[in-house]
Amino acid sequence: MRILIVNPNISISVTELIEAEARRAALATTELTVKTAELGVAYIETRAEAAVGAYATLNQLAEHYEGHDAAIVAAFGDPGLAAAREMLPIPVVGLTESSLMSAAQLGGRIGIIAISQRIKAWYEETVVQYGMGSRLCTIRCLDESLSDIATVQQDQEERLIQLCHQAVKEDRADVLIIAGAPLAGLARNVVDQISVPIVDGVSCAVKQAELLAMLAARKASSGSYAQPPSKLCQGLSPALSALIGRELTSE
Amino acid sequence: MRILIVNPNISISVTELIEAEARRAALATTELTVKTAELGVAYIETRAEAAVGAYATLNQLAEHYEGHDAAIVAAFGDPGLAAAREMLPIPVVGLTESSLMSAAQLGGRIGIIAISQRIKAWYEETVVQYGMGSRLCTIRCLDESLSDIATVQQDQEERLIQLCHQAVKEDRADVLIIAGAPLAGLARNVVDQISVPIVDGVSCAVKQAELLAMLAARKASSGSYAQPPSKLCQGLSPALSALIGRELTSE
Amino acid sequence: MRILIVNPNISISVTELIEAEARRAALATTELTVKTAELGVAYIETRAEAAVGAYATLNQLAEHYEGHDAAIVAAFGDPGLAAAREMLPIPVVGLTESSLMSAAQLGGRIGIIAISQRIKAWYEETVVQYGMGSRLCTIRCLDESLSDIATVQQDQEERLIQLCHQAVKEDRADVLIIAGAPLAGLARNVVDQISVPIVDGVSCAVKQAELLAMLAARKASSGSYAQPPSKLCQGLSPALSALIGRELTSE
Amino acid sequence: MRILIVNPNISISVTELIEAEARRAALATTELTVKTAELGVAYIETRAEAAVGAYATLNQLAEHYEGHDAAIVAAFGDPGLAAAREMLPIPVVGLTESSLMSAAQLGGRIGIIAISQRIKAWYEETVVQYGMGSRLCTIRCLDESLSDIATVQQDQEERLIQLCHQAVKEDRADVLIIAGAPLAGLARNVVDQISVPIVDGVSCAVKQAELLAMLAARKASSGSYAQPPSKLCQGLSPALSALIGRELTSE
Amino acid sequence: MRILIVNPNISISVTELIEAEARRAALATTELTVKTAELGVAYIETRAEAAVGAYATLNQLAEHYEGHDAAIVAAFGDPGLAAAREMLPIPVVGLTESSLMSAAQLGGRIGIIAISQRIKAWYEETVVQYGMGSRLCTIRCLDESLSDIATVQQDQEERLIQLCHQAVKEDRADVLIIAGAPLAGLARNVVDQISVPIVDGVSCAVKQAELLAMLAARKASSGSYAQPPSKLCQGLSPALSALIGRELTSE
Amino acid sequence: MRILIVNPNISISVTELIEAEARRAALATTELTVKTAELGVAYIETRAEAAVGAYATLNQLAEHYEGHDAAIVAAFGDPGLAAAREMLPIPVVGLTESSLMSAAQLGGRIGIIAISQRIKAWYEETVVQYGMGSRLCTIRCLDESLSDIATVQQDQEERLIQLCHQAVKEDRADVLIIAGAPLAGLARNVVDQISVPIVDGVSCAVKQAELLAMLAARKASSGSYAQPPSKLCQGLSPALSALIGRELTSE
């Protein structure tokens, strides 16, 4: 099986974290292709950055999806996920969605632990959009500004564990999601210190992507997730316009 | 990996259908133990039958879970699932929940195809209880009384495909779930005739159980899914009272 | 009028509390039959215990309902209520449901006072399942482990009154429900110390059962609360199989 | 026990229907005082008419409540109910609320049968306001304009029964409410022709009022249902200003 | 353009505040007619007072609407708004609704700052009734009893600003509404001290009324906001009965 | 006042329709700048096209917003609206949001009339995302494929009017929104043929933009709609990176 992973952020160091954790989570027989957004910001925290990241992600997916059995949008908040699901002939999953769906099978009230206060609104809106708002009991976030996105989980481990404890005790979380690609792998490292199941976006996404590829569900040819109808477009990469348009110049 | 599957219905013929489909879905290295409820009804359609099935399922799970990495409650409607999740030290999944969580990653509006009108209310309440009510767009059901639960998918294939088409066209389903253990395997057989992705409860549950076992999430030791506190009990099997009670006679 | 009350817990001492409060609440002309679950735990706090309690309750109801005009499932959380409502030809009410419906006619925001932290999730899910989640403003619970379930309302009276005050002041409850059969009667005793209306599960259930019996609403013969269709069953008591099945051996 | 019933419509003929049905429903020992709004319209169908009816009802309640143990706002849609509940020291119930709370204990999905298409929006908003929107499955209404509000249930009996059947078959109602004071008593007359339980606003309100009076719940002295704080007012009847104001002239 | 503004409270001093702020907000070409309720209370805080205020407002609107292009119900909580919208042939807006709809275009989570604790429940229910409950993140209120309703914004300015800061920091409000006619103009005065957009009920209502008048949307002649069907009425002012009834004496 | 309007589609002919209707709706003193997306598709119907349109819109807004008092995202579905609201120091509105907020002040149940079946899911999700899902009663759409997007309202006028009638009669819409820039102006032309108020996305957006500019609400400097924190970015236009990033090369 071959899975394409796209990091919607431009940070190569975060892509490396994602790749390492994805490799650990994947079946031995799963091959991974990992790509980084070519435009955008270092790490997405806001709706504006997510809109840019969505576009960058669609470009990377369009460019590289061929030959793969499934794809992953590898930033929590899933920028461009629904768009990609429409556009591509293979299953596409996202870190938020996959970890929510996995967490939902481990407990009732789901808590999310994240890297910044600013990121909270975007994550919350993403969960609500998936219809899972009633399952979300809390999003607890680091307060301090991050010195280095690549080392946030080492630098802030103690504080992150404390947020987990608060989510369990004060917000009654039955299960926790460690959110955000920069925290990839943390769940594995702290599992013994937390009293409820704790899952990670990257590993959940890899496993759910493998699952969907193995189920071999077909691509929708009708309904709202069928491929967008061909229409005039301009300014898009050849790969993207092959999936969602028909170049204006070809008229 | 070893997975325990319990059929909450007493029908051996349905257990065989479940086992065959589960075997097809499982990884080659996954071992399956399949058990049938020792008390209850031929197939659960109502809240009363589900309450009985839940008790029967908890008994079978308590009796046989040891040595397994995950367990499956193998009737759509998931009788006893939340109870089992509290009680057992291993992950437990159900056909409704697993297929909802898988389907949610394949499209927006989810439709369910089921075997009888009477079963509809129970299925609907189950979906709503999981907080996924806003994702459910329809439950379409066979109208006629079933001549034989074991052969319903052969006997009714044409009508079931018609229900799928109606769910897509009239109810705008983006993805379909073929509900109920007696329909195990149908999704695979009709995939080419339906224009949206179509998933099956048994195969989704097997894959999600494998997924959770591989994530190695720990059992909650606090929160509402920790094991029930030990307390006086009576009339329970030794296996069940070991998990949720302390025999009155042992006082 | 004759009302059957079943305590889904095995505690005789709690059954006595229920009976005493029920007798105080009932019309002089109402006769009460009070039964205790024959299997299960001392007091139900979790989903697993509730699943067992539901089965035990259905058995007692099936065994004893004949000759009664209405029945009561006498544990807060209402284990087996919807199942019993399907199964029996007479109205069946539960402590949570009846007190919610009564409280809803006394104020807007409803608060619940309960005996243990662990019980909270189960109660909350029960309220949400009835579609009354938007009316629930708080569930406040005792923290300490109980020395004796039969005397909890005496032992903890001061703390319970404090929880009521907090629910009113901090959670803006307009009306309170004292939850759980072990607290039967407390509402009556503390009414003068609490600044909002306060109701009790047992007395509400008795009055709502009398009300439904007097309304003489007929049993559904269609829809999802009609009696379950007769089908093959095994391992059930004669009384239970007469209501939801058709013994396998009689085939 | 003494119960005050106020008809928020000005129709004496409807008041007589209400009184007859209330008398049938009440305990032998319950005394009823029945009053008709002194201003307003023949029968309330719209938000504007309900606003006027609410004011008229508050006036009648304020004028006559003394010496009573509970009061009833006797139009479906409950004009002025929440206001009355704040204002009066005795329990107040309404036809919609009481019948919803009774119906909710007889089945899951609740259908309402009503006398005109125009009335539908107001009824629907009332149900949603009580937080019971998820329980409401349909409101089915007569289409034709009414020749005489006092005889609508005789004139339209056949069509009303047909609406009941449609609500059960097409909308999957588990229980029905016959809405509106002009239909008082119909539920009793058609009970044998309808396959699900069927309740009536007037009789439910009488029984729920008796129930609350017998529970002897105290009047809130804090929270949002305490009596309105005394303040300057003008233009109100002495009875009304005694309950919600302090006459400007008395400054 | 001519706009009619009705203060549902009897306080002339508040009417003056409303008029001053409305004048500041209106286009230079907009003429304003400002009326005060002839019956009711000094300022509405409760459901009972709002029911009286609704009736008083409908009377003033009926009496004075002719010759106007739009009308405003000028108390937060919008007493009588939906009724007026049905009844009048011109657009009618309210302070709560207009400020919610404006605020919703400035941010995601909306906070409300209000003058008393008692007023909170009524405001909250109003927001929920408009279907905007998911957008409301907080209602923060003054605690102390007001010495003078006309000078509350001067007397309590510091505390009101503090409530704004808390709504932003603790409740994560993206935008604030200063609620209640007695606070008209405060938003303008404190705009520099608050870190999120802050709007005012009166100015929003004036602008939304102008907007609707300029859109020249027609009055509904069908549906639930068409004028109430003519029917027998009594005890209403000639102006009101012309809009919602047909005098009984004219039969 | 100066308002910037960006058409997220690449169709110049649609931009012309938007500009003409915007000019009709605007105050005489309002100056309009109208821009067309430089990349994307002829008209957006899907999530994928909306994601591309969002990026194109942010680019145009960033490039041209200076010197304007408010901005409009001029495609129904509002691609990039929340992102733009974060990013820009001036108010930004969208066609869906503005028309919903205006329609909500004209009636209860809101219906939307749109140009294609495929567009329905995206519109529906947009409404739900604004928290207005409970107000939406229907989206009715043209079925046939469009021969020319610029003349759809002329070509399909009769069918569009028929959809309006069905939305009123069958779906009980109290107010209608004619959705989509290609239908700009249609509401004005058919107002006399439809029995409920009918509004248009473009004119509502222009009036709401003027309204917000006149209210002079400040830009959030805290909360989730403050400008995104400056951070490393790459591949963005100078205008866009000035608003949401700090070029990587400038490190």
C-alpha cells in the first residue's frame, strides 16, 4: 500500500516529525511519500493561514497523488480536507478527523491538547463542522509563545502533561487527542503518565488511511463528493486544473 | 493480534456470516475468536431485545476476553457496547459505531440500509447517542417480513440495491452503511452497482478493532470509562462479577 | 389503582426507602407492589451496571406486571425503561424521566443533585437521550465514597444542601432534582432550606404513573413502542419470553 | 384542591369545552374555577394573537389566582405561561407543555394534530422553546377554514382521524397529542381508532397541575422564576401591578 | 425614510437615551418618531414584564405605524417583535436581533454585556429563540441593584468595561453587544478601551431598519408572517383590532 | 464611503452582474471597487472550487483593500470570508452571511433558491457553519446544466419562480434568498410574483457592508479575529505576506 502525506505547513522540520511518527505507525508493508507545502506559513494557527494552507495542500495532492492508495492532510485542523476528498479518486483523511473518529471509539468525552491559544478557535470550528461538537469537552492549550516549533514537545513536555491532567480532572475528558503535527509522537511518550487513553493525530491518520484503503471503498461518482464537474478555469497548475477544471485557454 | 467477536443474537447462522466476513476483512496475522449469545433472540430489532442482548453480550465478553487484544460487539445497534468499554481492559468496538466513524471519513451525509422497518428507531437512537445525528441523512429499510434471517441478503438483494439508489438520489447520501450482521458481505458484492462509497459493519469493526489494538491506547483508570468500582453484587456469572462487582456472599 | 415498582439495584434497604417515599406520594387509593432486582449490584453508577440492572428489571417487570395499571423503574438513570415501555401493555415510567418532566413544569434550567462523581456521566447521557439536554444546567455530586448507601441522606445531608445552594447560585438552576433512590425523601425534608422548587425521583414517578394510568392512554399497537414482534428466543425466563420471544424449543 | 383555569381566547363556547373535559379529567376532590380572557381574539393562531392572549391571561390569573393551589393556561401554545410561572406563587401549567411532558412518557417521537395550517408555526416554536424539538416528529393540521370553532371536532372528526393515521404511518409518531382547546375531549373519543397512545392538552394539564400541587414544590425565591423585582409601573390592573410592579402614582 | 421607534418600557428618561443614540446612528435623511409604552414597568427584566411590554408595544406600533417605512422595538429582549412582524405591513426589527445579526458579521463568538443578573435568563432565551444560541459565548451582567436606570451607564462605566474585558479574556468573545436601551451610546464611548468590536442595540436596530426599508422587501401575504387572519375580537384598541381582528360588536 | 468587492469566480460577465446590482443597492455616496479573482473557476459549486476561490479572494483583498472602508466576498458560499475577516483591518462581509442576517429579520424559516444541484451541499454547510442551520428550511435548485452562467436568470426565470413558489408552499419558507452572484438582481425583478419577502445576496452584502462601516466598529486586536500573528511564510504575494506572514527570506 502507498500513502501520500502532505504537510500543509512550510516547515521541513515538522515534516520530519510527521514522517518519523507516520513510519512508526504504518504497517511494515505500507510505503509513504511525504511532501511539504510549497507556499504558506511555518505553522497554521488561524483561519487565514488555513485558507492558504488548503490551497497549498490541494496543489501538492494534485501533483503527487497518482500511484497512491490513500492520502493524508497532515495538519490538525485538516486544511483542504473536504476539498481534497471531492477532488481525488483515492480516500483522503486528516489529522483532526481521524483522531476524533478513533478517540470516539475509546471514550465518550474527548479532550484536545494543543500548542497555542490562538489555534483554539480554528480547531473548535473544525470539530463542530464534523458534527462532533457534542463529543468535545475541552481544548486546552499552551499559553506561552513557542521558541521553536520543531522542539515544542521537548521544551514544553511538563506543561503539556499538566494540560492533560487538567483535561481529565477538570473537564472530565474520557480520552485525549494530542493535536498538531509538531506534537507527533508525544502521545506515545507520555502514555504511562496519563490516566485515560491518549491518541495522536499522525498515527490515527495513518491507520485510518490504511483502513480505508483496505476497505477498498469506491470513489463517489454522484453526490456531493463526486469529482467537481469540469469547467473553465485559469491560473491553476496543470495537475490541479486536470482535477477541477478545464483550462480557459483550451476553449 | 487476537480479536474476540460476540454475536449478541442467538442465531448461529448469523454468527457464521459474521465470521466469514470478519475473516475476509482481517489482516492475515489477526486471529479471531467468535462467540454467540447464549440467551436472547434470533435477531435484535427493538430496545427490549437490545437490552437482553446487551446482558448476553457482557456475559460472553467477560467469559472470553482474556488473551485478546480487542473485542467486537457484532450486532448493528451495538448492544452493551458502552458498558463493555467500561468493563474490559481491552478496546471494544461495535458495528454501528465503527462503520459510522469509517463512513464519516468517506463523505458528509451518511445513509444506512437496514433489514426491517421495526429496527429503524433503535438504529436512529444509537446514531444520535454517538453525537452523529447531524451526519445521518436517512435510514432506509426492507418492508417485508423476512423469511429467513440467514439468507436475507440473497433473497432481497435487488430490493436492497434499490434502497441504496433511493438513499443516494432522494436523501442525498454521500456514503452508505449496510447495517446489520445478517447483511455482512453485501457491501462488497454490490460495490459496483452503487455510485457512492458503501461500507459494511463487520469489516469496519474488524479494521477499527485492529487499529485501536495497534495504537495501543491504554485503558482508562479514571473518568467515566474506568472499570466500575468494586461493589456488592449477586446473581452474576463469576466472570462478570469479577469485572463489575464483589459477590455478596464474599462479604 | 395498582402500581408495580421495581428497584433495579439488589439493595433491600434502598427498596425500603423507595417504598416509604412512594407510599407517602401515592393517592390513598393506590396500591403498590414493590420488588427488588434479583441480580445486579448494590447501587448502579456505571453503564455496565445499568446494562445488568436493565436486564434484571425487565425480568422483574415481566414476572409481576400482570394486574397492575402502571409500572415504575425505580433507579435514577432508568435502566431498561424504554425496553419495558415497548414490552409491557401498561404505562412504565422512570425516576429520571418523571422528575425531569415534572421539573420542566416548575422552571427553566434544571439541576440534578446526585450521590457520587462516578454516576454523573450515566445520568447526563440519560437526560440527553430524552432530548432534554438543553434544559439540564448542572449535575452536582457528592465527592466522598459512601460508607452506607442506606443512610447516605442522613450522613451527607449538610453537604447535599450545600450542593443545592451551589447549583442555584453558581449554575443558575431554576429547579432541582434530588437524584437516586437512596435519596428518596430528602427533597421533602430540605424544601425549606432551598430557594427554588426541589423534586424527588420517587414521588415524581409515582405521581406520573398515576397520571398516565388515569389518562388511560392505550398501548401502541404500531410504531416503535409496539410490543416486539414474536421471534425465536432462548435462555429467557418464561415471563420474559412470553413478552419478547417465542422459545426456540417450541419451534 | 382548587385549580384555576384561564382560557386565553375570548370564546365562551371553547371555555365550556375546556371546562367539561377538565371536569372529566380532574380528581373528584378537585374544584375548578374557569375564566375566559376579557380581551383578545376568538381563537389564537398567530404570534400576534398569542402576545395579546398572554397579556389577557396574566390579567385573569392575577385577578383570580388567590385561594387556588395551581393554575392552567388553557390554550395550546401556552400564551403567557413562563410569565405566569414567574409571577404567581402557585404552580402554573400549560396545555402544550403538560401534554408534551405526558406524551414523552408514552413514546419517543411525538406528533401533534391541530386545527389550522396557520397555527403550525406558533406550535412548533413553542415546542422548540421547551427544548423538546428533537422529540417532535410532526404537526399535522386541518386545511380548510373552520365554519365554527365550537364544533370543529364534530365537523372534522373523520379528517382529524385521518391526520392521526398519517402521523403514525408517514411521520412515525409513537404517541399523539390532540392540540388546542377546541379539540378538548376528542382524544378520548377516538382512542380506539388510533394505533398509538393519544393524549389531550386539557386533561394532561389538569393532571399535571394536580400532580404539582400534590408535590407541594415551593415557589422559587431566587433564580429566574422568582417573582419579578418590585418596580415602578403604570397602566396595569391593581391585581397585576401587585404582582409585578409598584404603581408610579404610589411613588 | 421614516422610522417608528417604540420603547416597551414606561421610562421617559430611557426613551430620551434611545432617541439621542438613534438620531446619531440614523442617516441624515431618516426621520424618527419615538414613542413610549403607555403601560408596563420602568425597565423590563423578566418574562412577565416582557409579556406586558409586548402588549404595550403592539398597541403603540398599531397606533403609530402608518406613514413609516420601518419600525423598531427598542428594548433588548425584543418584546413583541415576532408578533409585530406578523401584524404590520412594514419591516420591524428589535435591539437583540439587530445587534446579533450585526455582531455575527464582525466575529464568531458573541458576548452580551447587560445591566442586571435578573435580566440574563430572558436575554439568553431570546438569543436561543433566534437560532443563534451556538454563537452566544457569554452574558455578563452588573450585580448591584441600580440606583437610577437613566444614569446606569455613567454610574457603572468602570464595572461595565471590566465586564467587557472578562468577556473577551475569560469567555473568548470575538465581538461584544452592549445590551439594553439604558446603555444606548456606551459602545461608542468605550470603543477605544475594548480590544474587540463592540456594538450597541439601538444603533444596530436603526441601521438594520434603514437597510430593510431600502431593500424594499415586500410584506408576506402567505406563510407564518402574513397578517393574522381576520377574526372576532374584543377589548382591543381600534388600531390593534384593525390589524389582528374584527370587533365582536361588528358581527 | 468606499467598498471593495471581490468576485471569487474568474467570470468577468458575473462580475458585471455583481457590479450593476451593487451599484443599484449602494448609497449614492458609496464608491465601489470591483475585482475579479485571477485564478480559479468560472463559477464555484464545490468545496474544492471554494478552497481555490478562497485563496484567490484573499489575494485580491490583500492587494486592493487599502483605502476602503469595508469589503465584500461576492460569491454565495462566502469563500475565504472568515479568513479575510481575520486578516483585514476593515469589516468584510459575504453574500450568504449578509443575506441570512437580513432574511432573519424578515421571517422565521429561510429558504434559498440556487442555480445547481451540485451547489447545494456547499451552501448548506455554509449556513450551518454560521450557526443558522435551524433557520434554514430548504435549498431548492435548478436541475438542468446551465448553458451560460451570465444569462441563467433570464434563461431560467420561469423555473426559478416556480422553485420560489415550492419553497413557500411545500417547505413553508417565510422569506427567500436568491443565491449566487449569477442571479444578482433577480429578487428585484420577481418581487411581485412571490408571496413572501425575497432578498438578494449582492444587495444585502452591500447594505450590510455600509452598515458595518457606518457603525465604525473597531478591528479586533485580541481574540480569534485579531490579525494572524506574524510568522515565517513563503510563496505568498507581497500583499498577502504583509498581512499574514513574514517572508522566509527576510529572516
